[in-house]
Amino acid sequence: MSAFPSPNSRRFAASLCLAACAVLSGFTARGEEPAITHSYVAFGAATEIISDKGELLWKYPASTRDGWMLPNGNLLLALSKNKDYPGGAVIEVTREMKVLFEYKGTQSEVNTAQLLPSGNIMLTEAGDKPRILEVDREGKIVVEVALQCQNTNHHMESRMARKLPNGNYLVPQLFDKVVREYTPEGKIVWEFKTPEQPKDSWPFTAIRIPNGNTIVNLTHGNSVVEVNPEGKVVWECSNADLPDVFKDPCGAQWLPNGNLIITSYAAKGDAIKLFEINREKKIVWSRQDGKSHGIHEFQILDTNGKPLEGTIYR
């Protein structure tokens, strides 16, 4: 299976081409299909749900590192450390701001949160003892996995760790410049070492997609790569392909149509904050919001008004 499979119909392929033109021109000609739209939830300096028209639908009054829109409509948030949570935290909150779950971080930061099929919540703690945790709904630790990484810089230990369907954990380790797959017993069973050039190609996001390959965003390397199970780069996209679009690419989401959406965390003001690219490295959708801050992580909620179904790859 290709990591970026071709659309299933000529009509859909044609709509992508029209949408790409619409992104550039800002309008569609009479009789043409409308441009691609997405609604999404953004995490970072602002934690917001944004409609497909760019309207603010909901906002949480704190900075976040990671998060998810849950099937019940609540938000699972990995909170940045603040006066209330000096070690960061993970919470589940309703749209009315009622907190249904809370885990207070015990070290420097909490950088990841993920609801698991078991009902447990997976998170990562950065600090002197960097680790993956699974906690139950009462906040009791039921799984603990020590990360093998540098710990002189806590903030740069790890980022968007995810539990895989096989029960292992996929962890980007920034300053170590490696993505590792850990078993629940802490054994490393796979790794991808990021390129030496560009300098500071720190891995931020690692997404295991259905064909077994892994999508990796390289932050200061300003690029995204796809690697196969042998660790070989089989596809990549960077500013060499799309000049000045990649600005510290942090979060990413792989869509059911095979396209990839990326956030440029360092993009400010009127620069492109989110953009969708296809296998041919063409931008088919983008978002500019004029805000002074970028987007750290995100989750696409729907496309052209239709909610995404099935597994979310981000």
C-alpha cells in the first residue's frame, strides 16, 4: 500500500486540482466544485476550536502541548506548566469547562496525552526520569516505561509519543535526533535516526501509517520525511519543494485520502500556519489567521463539512 494512495475516482482527483487553484486564487469559477475546507482544534499558545470558515467556536483559557477532541465532544488536554500545574497536567474538560479527569505532572513537563481503547490515558513526563505513563480514570499509574534519552535538557527529551495498535509506543526524541519504538517492558524494537543535515533535524511528530511506514516531522530541519520499516527515507518534502512554507513544522496529521497536514509552529502573523500537501508535494489547502503565535499541535475535525471517521493518524 502506498503511503499516499491515489484518490479512488477521477472526479475526486479533479476536485483536488480545482481546490489547489482555489487556495491560490481565493475563489472558484461558476460550476466548479468548492475549495477544500477543514475545521480543526488547535493546541499551543491558544487552545481553540476553529470552524471551516475560520470562526472561533470554543477556547480553553490556558496553553497546551497536545490534545484531542474525544468522541463525546470533550477535550483531552496536555496542559503546559503554569502556576496551577507547575509540572504540567492532563485533563479532560467539557465545553462548559467542567473538569472530568485530572492528572498532575510530577516532573518538569507533560508533553503528550492520548486516550486509549482501554479507557486508560497515556502521557509522557519530561524531567530527571523521563517516562511514558498509562493512568486509569482515577489517576493511578498502571504502566510505566522509562525513556532512554538525554536528560540534561528536560524540554527537549521527547514530544508526540503515541501508543501503537501493536501495544508498543512510538516516541520522537528531539535532542537525541531519533524516533524509537518501545515495548511496554521498555525494550527498543525499532528506531530511525534523523539526518545529520539540515542541522537540528529534531523529530517532533512520528505517525505510523497503515502501510507500515512512519511519517516524521523534523522541526528545525524544516522538512517532513516518510521512512520505511528499514529506516530508509522513501519520500520527503521541505522548503526546497515549497519555499518558505516549512517554519518549524511541529504537529502533523495523515488524512484518509493520503494527504498530509502540517503546522508551521514558527509562522507568525499572516504566514501560513497550517497546510495540506499531497504526494506530489502540492499545497491543496492552507490556513492563515493573522495571529501573533503559531500552532503547536492540532487535530482536523472534518473535511468539506463531513467528520473524519475511523482511526486518527496524528
